Amino acid sequence: MRLSETKVDYLCRRIYQALKESKHCALLRTEAPVVAATKRIFLDDLIAEDQMDDEVRQILEEHSEEIRRKGADYHTMFRKTKSLLARERKMVF
């Protein structure tokens, strides 16, 4: 995971504050349950992205010989493969 749990907690509290100050929404809960739910969603998304990164690495490893033979850039292939998988699974990162 690229962000520490402390940073995620901080971001979720900032999101809560922004929602609280917004004139476009009304919060029906106190800070604690809203931050907890936001944090859970945030962490689930980060975990899903980490799992996808692992899957992309495995796919590229399986095709590493072909990638080397064609002189393709690993990072470019990583981004393209991840983008393709995300699109197929209707995920946004």
C-alpha cells in the first residue's frame, strides 16, 4: 500500500470536514462513523489496487521473454496492462 494508515485517516478526516462545510450536502452522522466508513472504503480500494498490481506483475512475468525480445519498456507495459485490466473490471484508479 502506497499510503500509510495514518495518511488515509488524515485524508478521510479532511473529506469529512469538506463535506461538513459544504453547502451541497447535509451529514446525518457524527464524524466517527463517517470517517470510519470512508476509511474502510479507501483502504479497500488501495488493497484492490495492490492486488491488481500483483496480477499485472505476474502477467508481465509470464510474458517477460517476449517483452525482452521485442525491446518493450516494462513500465509502459505495466501501465497499459493495468489500464486494460481496470477497464475490463470497471475499476478506476
